[in-house]
Amino acid sequence: MVMAPQGRRALLGAGLGAGLAAPAVLAQPGFPDRPVTLVVPFPPGGSTDVMARLLAERMAPLLGQPVLVENRPGGATVVGAEAVARSAPDGHTVLVNSGTTLTINPLLMRNLPYRPESFAPVSLLSTLPFAFLLQNRLPATIPEFVAFAKARPGKLNYGTNGPSSFNNIVAVLVSEALGIRMQDVTYRGDSAQLNDFVAGTLDLLVVGGSSAIGPHRNGQGRILAWTGDKRMPMTPEIPIFAEVAPEAIGQTWFGLAVPARTPAGPIERLSAAAARALQEPALRDRLLGEGQFAVGSSPTEYAAFLAREMDRWRPLLARMDIKVD
């Protein structure tokens, strides 16, 4: 379970009220007493990196110390996550985790060098739904697309970053909800998928946020629907799959976590600073432009969210029977 044990749950009892405090209150003596590092387990330039840098800029004055961003990519977020899990539990090293890090990886990887219990949740930062970006030659509405796919079981293909990648898992979730079957094709990067999609080799892409908007608006493809629980403000005319299949909701997310045994004080201070930063209208609008919905939560709320997500994805991953070395 991702949910913290009872003792740690009490330790993490920081409400969002602290997030409304003035910067001078957040930057109290003791913590932080040196720069805080946000470890991003992805290369620079992606959605997680964008989130981290926007957040770091706004958290620094609230904490009274510089907030740095360090990219530690590799191993489906394992490299960066392990580094944070092994760091000093003092709140100065923080993991910017995605949905993969604390739910998918623990459910799939037997030899994972960390466990969910290796971390103390700090805050749920944002959620990011995926879009089904289709070739223009394919049907334009969900019912028409479903009928088309059902007439061709296993014939439509889509690109992924591997069987255990979040976009593939969400694609399977939505396919099951719609009663269709498609074929995934593994790539080593997003750019290779997009190149093949533009060339017409792939029938569709399952991509997050802004990665779908560009091709949609320049006519290289068409967004059929989003996988979130509400329509995207940037494309209000495009439906969500849940409008025709309520269980077809699947999205990744970004959050903050610190090593287990980090004291309550630093956790509360980090959570409050993140919540305050995410209340800024300019930041919320910028994240919406990246396809993300800003959240900002207490540590206990984030722990409960992680536990629900673990329980939600476990049966689907068991059915998928993914083999991970």
C-alpha cells in the first residue's frame, strides 16, 4: 500500500491552511537552512521538468532559500527515485514523482530498489490526462471510432514507450472500457513516435497535454477525446471518453515526496509552499497550457490519493501480465 502507516499518517497531518500563510511565515528558522533540490527523474524539457522549474521559481521566496532542479533520468524514473530515497531525510532533497514512480513501478518491478514506503508524501501537484490523437483519415467521433475499431480488432496501432509506460496502460484501460482492441508499438522516445505518426505509419498516438495540441491545431492529426475526468479548457469542444464510458478515466500526475523518516516540520513547510505556489493564477494558467490541472494538497491527502491509485491500477496490470526485468 502507498498509504503511510498509522504512525506516519499522524506525522504527515499538515493541512492546506498553512499554504495560505505569508512567505515570511513559511520561511521560518530551522528549515530550510540551505538550498532545496527538486530531483526530476526525467530528462530536461518534458512535462515533469516544466512543472518542477515553474514550481521551483515560486517556492524559493516562500521558503527563503534557492530551490534547484536536478535532472536524474533513467530506468523509468528508478534512478532519480532511488537517489532521493537514499538521501538524508531532512527535506532538502525532494522527488518530483510521476504516476509511474510510486504506483506503476512498485506494482510491476520485483527488484525495485525502493518501495512506496521509502517515501513520505508531500503534495499532489497536478494531474495530466492523455489525448487520443488520430490520423485525419479515421472517424471523427467516439461512437464512429469505436464502430470502426470493433470492425478491425487488433488492426489499429498506437505508439508507446513500452508495455509498462503510462500511456500504454491508459490506452489499454480506455480500450477495455470501449470494448475495442488495438496493437501497441514500442518506441524509444516521443519524437520517433511523432515522426512515424506524421508519416502515417501509426494510426494514433496516446500523448499527454500539450504534445497533442500542436499536431491537432496544425492539421497533422485530430484529437478524438481526452482521458481525464473533465474537458480540457484549451479544447472545450473535444469530449472526454468518460462521457460515453464512465470508467474510461486514466491520467498521470505529478507530486512531491521526500525520504521516509523526514520530520513533520520540513514536510509541512514544503507542502504549504507548494500549495501556495499552485494558487498563483499565472502558474495555474501556464500549467493548463501544458495540459495539466494544478492541484496542491496536504501530505495526508496525497497519501490517500496514492493508495487509491495503487488499488485502481493493480487489477488492470494483473490482466495485462506485463513482464519487467
